[in-house]
Amino acid sequence: MLQDSTIRKSLDQYIQRRIQEIPTEIKQTFPSIKQIWKCKTEEDFLYGYYVGKIEEGALHYLLKATRASAGGYVDTFEIRGIIETHKKALQDVIRTSIN
């Protein structure tokens, strides 16, 4: 799916920008996760939440960038793999934001 290195690089930059926006979103959207969601760890909840949000945004971004139709072939596992290459950065941003 992402044989075009320009598209791959652009998608990677999109994911990095989204990760940088997370601290502001956490402060505005999730003031007290433990009370609201009854979660044991805020970090795990937020990691799953933001992986899903970034995956959704990346899919939209990719479809728009390639001018593909929603019926076209887009491998969401490949998008998830690209997001996972930023796992440490995402975890660090979340950890910093909630502490």
C-alpha cells in the first residue's frame, strides 16, 4: 500500500504532529480519567485511546493524500505498524502529560 516513499514520509510526519498535540488534548479532555472511566492505569487507557484516534486520522489523511476512494484497498494493519514505530514517543508524551 505505501510503496510511495513520499506518502509514507508524509504519513509519518502526520503521526508525529498528532503525538505533539496530545498533551494539550489530555489536559482539556481528560481532567480525571480514574474517576470518569474507573481505569486502573490512566496511561494504558490513554495509549489505546490515542492509538485509535491517530489510526483513524491517519486513515483519513492517507485517503485524502492519495485521493483514493473509501472502497479502495487500505491496509489498516500497515497504518497500525507505522503508529507502533512511534510507541515510545507516544507513551512518553502521555506519561509526561498525566504527571
